[in-house]
Amino acid sequence: MADSFMGKAATMEIPINSNGETLAEDDSLEQDLQQVMVSGPNLNETSIVSGGYGGPAGGIIPTSSIKGPAIHFNPQYVDRRRPPAPNCALVPGAEPQPTGSGMHHSNSNQNMSVEEANRGVAVEKLDSVKKWGINTYKCTKQMFSERFGRGSRTVDLELEAQIDVLRDTKRKYESVLRLTSALTSHFYNLVQTQQALGDTFADLSQKSPELRDEFGYNAETQKLLCRNGEALLGAINFFVSSINTLVNKTMEDTLMTIKLYEAARLEFDAYRADLEELSLGPRDAATMVRIEVSQQQYQVQRDKYERLRSDVTIKLKFLEENKVKVMHKQLLLFHNAISAYFAGNQQQLEQTLRQFNVKLKPPGSDKPSWLEES
């Protein structure tokens, strides 16, 4: 008994390391052990495996009976005495992230630049909507004033007369275009009927020996009329195409410029009336500023009005010259082709087509291709 007790005491008093060597007795050993106990694992949640002799069975010492504060243990950071790296934030279970002031300033600068750009776009849109609203209000007010006879308008009598003539001419040319298109459709059906009749006469001349000559004469006549009809149809189609270009492209382009001119005239009169109204009011400092701004806007609208009026005058002049040149040629073609066809003069009809460079379409070209049908 004494021997075993002395062996147990010796074993407990002499600490050894993992290599079996005796540790030097040092006053700092107790301090190190206390530091390990403070920064070690949570004693309420773990167990200590003892390698000593004379302990409980299995060498397991339960720690639930040990009283003390709960210490949470993170195996990733065992040594809590080591200070964190500069400019880094230690987050358990995550990679260290830099927290330097350089990246913070860079992100803040980028956010500020994006916000300033968005703010600039918003302000620009707001100004555009504001200007549009003011302009629309002034033009609407001027339009109602003119309708009810309370406002004055700028009138160019000579130019207005030319515009009225153009619109009336366009309506009449549209009527000519509509009638000639109907004539083309009817005459095309006539030519198709003559062609079918000529084919029937030719078939009957083969099957009726006693009337072969009579059916043959009529078949030849219908075929000749069909060929002349196709020539006349080509001339009429050329006439219709030229009138359509003149009415729906040349005249329409001039009328679009006239619409822009009329809108500019309305804006000009609206800003002119606004300037006149401000000029009749009191002349204080705020009013003088408004008058100056209105004077600048009035000048801008006046320049726009003068420019568009000049454009309309030039286009009307060129349109009249072009109209005379085109219609002289097309009317002569239409007259000569109609006269030659109904006079039965095939040579004159063919000469008319050559004179005006009218090319006939080959048979079957009126039928659309499979690409156009799809």
C-alpha cells in the first residue's frame, strides 16, 4: 500500500511531455496553465481524457460539475492572443476581408458619380418636359384665340394663295389618278376577254370545217386587238405610274414642308402675343427679366418661321416646274396612244411607245412570283 501510494504521488507531481521527458520546474508554468484554461475549450461542453493513474474507470472525468463561465471554442482561431492582421476583419467561418479606407473611398466615389449622372439625366428630362408643356400651352392658347377671333395671326397672302392652289391641284390630280386606275382595270379585263374570245374562235375554226374561214377571220381580228390592247395598256400604266409619283411623292413632300411651316407660324404668333402681353404690363425688375427671356424666344421662333417660309417658297417653285414638265410628256403620250389604238393604227401606236420609251411587259409578268405571294 505504501509503495503504491508513493508511486501515485510521484506520478502526479512529476509532469512529463509527449516524449516522456521531464519538464523543468518553472514559476511561469502555472501562469501558462492558467492562460490555457482561459483560452481553451468550453469545459461545460467537452470532456477531459486523463492519462493519470487511480482515476475513474475509463479515464473520463466529467466536467459538468465544474463551475465557471462558459467559454466558446472555435478551432479555427485557437490562439486568441494573436492580434488580427491590419486592415482585415476576422469573421468566424469566412475568409478575411480587407477593410481598408482606399476601397471604401473608391466605392463611395463611384456611387457618387453614378448618382450625379442619374440626377443629370433626370433634370434634363424634366427640363425637356417643362419646355414642351409651356410651348404646347402657348400654341393651344394662340390657336383658340385665332379660332374665336380674339387673336391676330401672321399672314403671307401670296404664299397662302400658292398653298391653296397646290392643295386644290393635288385633289384634282388624285381624281385623275383614280379614274385612270379604274380605266386600266376595265381595259385589262377587256383585253383578257378579247384574248379568250380569239382562242375560242381559233378552236372552233378547227372543229367546224364549214365555218373555218369565218371563225379564222374573227380569231385573227381578236388577236390583233389583243396585241394592240396590251400596247395601249402599257402606255396607260406608264401614265398612271408617273401621276402617282407626282401626287404621292413630289406633292406630298412639299405639303409636309408646308405643315412644318404652318406649325412654325403658330409658334411664332404664340410667342409674339406673349411678348406683346408682357410689354403692356408693369416694368419692374422681375417683369424686365421675363421680357428679355421672351424676346430671345421670340427671335428663335421668328428665325425658324422665316427659314421654313423660304423652304416652302423654293419647293413650290420647283414643284410647279416639275409638274409642267412631267404632265406635258404624259398627256402627249396618253393622247397619241388612245388615238392610235381606236383608229386601228398599229404602227402609230408602236411608234408612240418607242418615242416615250415605254417598255411592254412580257406575257404573264403581271402574275406575282411565288416569293411575292408568300
